[in-house]
Amino acid sequence: MTSAPDAAGTHPAEKLDTSRPFSRTTAITRGLTDGDLRSGRFTQVLWGVHVAAEVELDHLTRCRAALVALPDGVISGRSAAKLWGAIVPDSADIEVLLDRRQTTAIHGIRMHRPPQRPATTRRYGVSVTTPEATFLRLAAELELVDLVVAGDTLVKKATSPKKLVDAAATYRGKRARLARRAAALVRSGVDSPQESKVRLLVVLAGLPEPTVNIEFRDDEGNILRRLDMGYREPRVAIEYDGRQHAENDQQWQSDIDRREEFDDLEWRFVIVRSPGLFTHPDQTLARIVKVLSKKGMRVRISSNEWRRHFPIRRAAA
């Protein structure tokens, strides 16, 4: 039902859904004034794009605002990855793909026009590159470890390792070789970015890749216990512990009980904490090699590639 115009011949401003970003032009045609837009009732998200003041300026709102400013655009890159639930390095701008050349810069939006338009779809009502196309776009900017982390988190929400591998196999864009290598390292069942990084530290050192998300089930198929990653045959587990394990007494006790159960089954644990990943990764690798060797595996660090992605940071004397 359409409401009647007021005495001035305009429709009431209440018709405008201010809970989502809207343009100044739309606001004016709906009866609002520039004074209204400058009042405390609204927030300017981007130049010429506003939203009700009570609306949280989260990532989705900022993406919607970008597409109000550029209606024929598509959310891409890191911005698209975050919409899909992936974890990527932060970016101050919303990344928008355009078919046409946009000569006017818009503060808060990063625009690009690729030679070949990637596959697109919709997410939360927003036009966005598909998870696979998003991953390939990320390959143009991210290094190997961050790209695999993005892939591991993408497959938790929106795609599969095989789909990423297949997409990368036919990709001929910027840093296609990196995209193919990263896609081949993406795994399902990874719980956190730090677990991805621990696995990559091991792999880039030339050690055998640990299996992720090792599950132990009863006779009826119910999951009894699980491990972040490890090696089933020698019974060696590798797990990352964040601070929450030490600060939550209940979780800490549960972890102790769990590890004691695995001790009874002759499993050895290598527990990695933040310093072991970001300060002295060499010591973490040495610990893993030592435990695997004691378990009968003939292993050695055969590659120095890990040093590029996990530099050793010694404290100053």
C-alpha cells in the first residue's frame, strides 16, 4: 500500500528504510533534507551514503553502503572473503569490482576492474564474488600462509578444497602458481588460523604433513575424542593452545583429562603456543622432530622455506 503525499506533494520520509544504507539522492526524493542527514539521526557511512544512527557499522553494512555508492559493483577480495566467513588480514577499504571505469575515487572504497570478470553470486542480499573467485583474487595480494588460512576458513563456510583446487587449475590470472599451490594445501576440518599455521610450519620444513581433525569414534559412530592434527601410526598429536586454555579452569581441566586418556593409549603430544609459532619456530620444529624420531619415524628438516614465513625473533640481549 502506498501512502498519500503530504501537503508539499512528497511522500513521507518514513517510507525510506533507514536501517540499510541509502543515498543522499534517495533521501532527498523521500522528503529528507540535508539538515536531517547532518543531524544525529543518521550516520554517513561513505560520501553521499547514510544509515540510521542506531545501526552498527559492521562489515556487512559497509559493503551494502559501497554498493549504494556503486550500484553496478560487486564485493570482491578481502571484503568478499569476510562476507563468506573467511579470516583474512584486515583492510581499511571495501573492495569493489566494476565492469566500467570509475574515474572518481571514493574514500573508503577500493575499486578494480579485472581483465576477465570473475564468477559472482549473492550473499546476505549483496552481490559478491563466489568463494572460489574470491580465493583466486586473494592470491593476487596475500602470501602463502595467509592464503591457506583464508582457504581453510572458506571451506568451513562456503566451499570445498576440491572446488578451490579445480578453480585454481584453470586460473591464468596474477600469481596463478601461488593460487594452485595454496589451494593444494587447503584442508577441511581446521578449527582455527593458528592450527593452519602450525601445519604449514611443519609442511614448509619438509616434514610429513600431519592429518588434521583426527577423530576417535565408538562402535556406533559417535565421536568420542578428536585431535587438532597429528600422525596416527606413530601416535603423535600436535596441538595449538591459545591463552583461553589457561584462563578457563573448566576447559583447562578438560584438556588435562583428555590428554591423560591419550597417555594411556601411548600418544605423545607436542603442544604449541604463540611464542613457539611466532618467536622461536625453530624450537617447535626441533621438538616435533625429536618426538617423531623417538616414535620410530625417520624424519629431518629438509627445507628452509619455513624461515620465510615464520622468521625467528630472538629477544634483544
